[in-house]
Amino acid sequence: MITLIRNISSLATVNTNGKNYKIGSEMQDIGEIKNASILFDDKILWIGQDSEVDNYIRTNKISPDNIINANGKTILPGFVDSHTHIVFSGNRSNEFGKRLRGATYKEIADEGGGILNTVKATREASLETLYNNGMKLALNAIKHGTTSFEIKSGYSLNLDGEIKQLKAIKKMKDTLSCEIKSTFLGAHDFPPEYRDDREAYIDLLCNEMIPEVAKLQLADYCDAFVDVGYYTYEQGRRILEQAKNYGIGLRLHADELGDVSAGKLAAEMKCSSADHLLFVSDESIKAMKESGTVACLLPGTAYFIRMPYANARKIIDNGLITALATDTNPGSCFTENMQLILSLAVINMKMTAEEAISAATINGAYSIDISHKTGSLEIGKNADFAIYNCDSYIDIMYHFGINHVEETWINGKKFEFNNF
Ligand code: NIG
Ligand code: FE
């Protein structure tokens, strides 16, 4: 079925002319068309000025039922949330309360809370519960304009539990029409059973867990939390090398709590992305530029755990492929709203509105290897976009903290929330 949306006040194509990512000053150009029309079936067939579309309608019959007037509305490509932990069980609002009374994220983790708190609840949960919890957050993200996801395991830290989480993600892939990539994050923390023998857990990860995950083909990527108090540079390298041996893609939680040269490790291992980067060194930035590793920035996390924001200006101005994502998780950033992430990025990381949109769409898509299909509105790509009830994309950041999305369209179909 062919649909035409016309009289769109502002449509940002985020066009890359086939390059499929943007760096430096290219991020500033989001290909805005005012008074636009877009024609699509499941893929985009044509985009242009509304004034040019009448000829097309005359020669190609489009039922009036399939013509939508978007007067006063804005269209952006669907957000690509390239870093989420939405499949978990439990609730850590009690820890949040403690943090509000002065405890730090690290103090809570040192007391056995934090990630391990969620690990306990996730181990006890059924696959069905994990699937339902993940779906609830994904549906809410879609309501806020997200059309593609990366989703990580990492809240079980044992073979059966991690497989259960990855199977819940697989079930989400099978249910939702979105592009979804899955990541094995067995190296998120050290499980309580291996508290005093961390190397033995790394043996388990490398000798049993990675081979099994690969055999079951449950993960597109492997990730590790290489940071102060978590995995060391060398431990991270061992895990990534083993994942690479098994043909799994690589990404990394890097330099969130301190500089441990994790950005450099990500570059050396040719990871698709290094994420967080609050404390990334100049040396790591240089290495990431050379390797083409995407810098995925997660301003919601800096906000939520009251940390200094990543230096987005330096990262973008050095020509790194820069993405923005939510990091949705129950401890360090509990939001699935990408519009809010854009607001945080422009206010607190000094990104321009256009850079934030490029980072949240095409560059996120590039980092999870789907930018040839989605992340920008170009002929032949998936018709994945959201319709915003405002005149221009700038309003999404200007009028902040509310949901501007009126409809989300995935593969050319209006997403029907009532079906779930
Ligand atoms: O991405 N950095 C490590 N992991 C998560 C936090 C997970 C949690 O607190 O549950 C993050 O910030
Ligand atoms: Fe994370």
C-alpha cells in the first residue's frame, strides 16, 4: 500500500547521499525540507516539496484514504537508540532515594546494591516476565519516536540467565517490526559467586558463555564494562578477543567512571562503538578517530548519576562519528525518552539541535550496522519516522520534558499500540 503524507511543515531527511554517517560539520546539515511531502510503501519512494507532488498523484492513483495532511507538523527519521538495557526485572527506586539523600552510585554498588541488585531480581524472573518488561519499555520508547534499538543482556551474569535474557530480546525481535540488535554483556559486573576470583569468571565467560551464545546465534555484539572497579583493560581485551574469534561484533562501555584507556581499547579492537566516554583521554579520542569507532554519548546517565558530561564538543570537533542514546537501565539512567536525551545533549553538552538529531538517528544506526536501511529518510530506506505535533524540529528541544510525538511509523505502517 502506498501512502502519501503532505503539507509537512518541516521534514528533516538527515540525508547522507549514501554515506550513511555524518562527522564534523556534516552533522549540522540535516537536510530540512519545509512544506514537504513523503511517499512510501514499506520503503521510501519519494521525498520533496509539496508543490511537486500533484503531478505524481495524477499519474499514480493514490486513494484519498491514503493521503494524510500534516499541516503544522514535523517529521524526523525514527530515533535509533543504540544503547539500552531494557530487559531486566526489579526496581531500584529505593537506591535512587538513597542517592537523593547523598549516597553515590559507587557507594551503593560497594554495599552490594547497584547492578547486583538487578541481577538478583533478573535471575529469579521468567523469560516471559523479562520479555514483558522489555516490551513495556520498548513500546514507551516507540511512543517517544524511537524505531530501532540495541538491547543488552548483562543482568544475570551466569550462563542460563544471560541466555534467558538474550532469548527474551530475540522474542522482542520476533514480535516488533523495529530493527533490533542484541548484545551479550556477560561482562557487565562480576557475579557474587566470583567476587573473590574474578579471573575464574573471565575464564567462564571466555570458555563457556561466549561459545554458547555464539552457537545459539543470540548476540550480534559482545560488550564489557571496562572501567574503574569493573573490568580492566587487559580483562576487557581478553573478552573482546574471544568474542571476535567467535565472529561476534564488538562494542564497549568505556571510561564512564574514570579514564582507563577503554576508548583506546575499543579502537584497537575495532569495536563498532565505545559508549559513555565521560573521562575519555585525548589519546583515546585520537585512536577512535583513526579506527572509525563510533563515540556513543549517553547524557541521561551523566544527569541521573550527577557526573560531569562527556566532552561532546571535543569529540565532534575531532571528527569522531558521534551518536546519542538513552542507556535505559534501572540504576544509572531510567528513561527511554530520546527527546529528553536531545534536550540534555543541547543544553548540557553544547551540541547544536542539528548535531543532536544526526547523532540520534543516522550515527546511532551506523553504530549498530543498520544505517544502510534506516536512520535517515532517503529513497529506498525503511519508512521509519515519527510525526511531531510542532512546527519545527527545534521545538522538540525548546519545549522540553513533554512528548511531542503524535504517531510513529515503522516500515511504512502507523504503529498501532492497541495490538500489544
Ligand atoms: O550503562 N555502566 C554500566 N552499566 C550501566 C549501569 C547499570 C546499572 O546501574 O544497572 C550503564 O550505566
Ligand atoms: Fe550501559
